[in-house]
Amino acid sequence: MAEQVVSIMTPVGRLVQGSVHEPNKETDPITKQPKLDAAGQQVISYYIGVAIPKGNEGHWANTEWGQKIWSVGHLSFPGGQAQSRPDFAWKITDGDSNVPNQNNVAPNTREGFPGHWVLSFKTSFAVQMTNATGQQAVAGNEFYLGCYVQVLATVKGNDSMQSPGVYLNHQIVALSGHGERIIIGPNAATAGFGQAQAPQGMSATPLAQNVAANVPAPAQQPVAPTAPVAPIGQPVQPVQPVQPVAQPTMVAPAPVQETVISPSSPHPQVMTPPPPPTQ
């Protein structure tokens, strides 16, 4: 496989899947057991799905960002897998498709998918999060499903002959704007809570006896020790002073060294990818 690494900047799109800042714990797809790294720690990853509005391009490969992904996919597999394998993993979903995925869910039934190309980004490293202009850091909890983002990512062949495709690794995600939140699963606000008849004995506020029972008792004051009293006629023995207990010496932990891994540089190729499809 010929290695290709290219950077892309997406147009502004809507965050429709995953989380920008919350990691996923990886499991083996066959054994369902935790996937461990060389150090024995469970592998984590960060995944997001970003829906980019369609234009009149007919196919995603005819967009500016799509041309780069198309090129990397074909140049990374000179054997023609990108052209001949219908299961080639481009990491792009047609949001208007009615073909069910592996979970038996058709893309056009998911909120935010219709009328969009949905790009799937995944990385093993925490991403940088900024505001719309990239001039200021943004906290992870500012991002939510339904907000609008712009993504800087790298595109690379996945180095697999059994399941050929590309990786879309996001590096920086900018919060471009706000939108209607996407609720995954049941919506508590519209589920119908609070409509049932209250059973006998139920109160909307805590009962008085329960409040009193939950009040903690006042703490007992310690009693000061009294000095011993010697019998009449006997000399009083002096009280020996209490020796202070030596405090343990605290040792500061050694600083943790961080290793920064830089992405590989692209390698020039002489071959030319086939032209993108027109539809």
C-alpha cells in the first residue's frame, strides 16, 4: 500500500453523532472483551459524525474536501480496491440512503442525516476544541448533538487488505454555531412523566417527621482530661510532658512525561486517481 496523508478542512456542518470530548472504551468486535494496548490499558477513542449539507455536486467526491478523500483512497490502494470493492470504507454516508446499515437502521431515518453527506471521524487522541475563528479554546461541554462545527482532519489509507478504506482523524473541532439539540433515545420532557394519579400518602414536599428524623444529632463535645489527685500527705508526682508525634515527610510525585506523536508527512505519488463519479 502506498502511504498517503492529506489534511482537509470541512465546511460548517452539524454534529449528529458521537462526542467531541467524551472518549469511548473500545471492545473487541468478536469477543466483546475490552481491547487493550501494549501497556495493558483499555484502548479509548473519540468519535464524531458531522453532517455536511449537499449541493448540486451529485457525488461527495466532486466537492473540494471530497476530492482529497477520493484521491487518498485510490492512491493508497494502487491495486484498485477503491474502485472494485463496493465495501471500501470511505467513512462517508449518504444521508438520503434508505439502505439499512449493520444495525438495521437506514440513514434517511436518522435526525440530521437527510440532505447531507455524513462524515465519520475517529481518533485515539483528545482533540483541540476552539471557537468559530480558532482564536479561543472552548470547553468540551459547550459542544452538543445538534450544534454546528467545522473540522480540521487528516485523511489516510487504513493499511488493510481485508477491509480497505481510509481513516478520517479529526485534530481540531471549532464550535461554529448553535442549533436544535438532537435527543438520542427517549425524551424525558415529552415522555409523559407527571401525568399519573398520586397514590395515597404521597406528598410533593418532605414530611415534617422525615425532616426531623434526618437532622443529625449534635456532636458530643470532648471532655478535657483531669489531672490525678494525690492522697493527702503524699507528694504530688509531676506530670510528664507529652512528646509530639513526628509527622511523615511528604514526597512530591515525579512529573509525568508526555510523548507527542506527530502525523506522518505525505509521500508524493506519480500515479493519478480516477476521476470522481458524476452522480
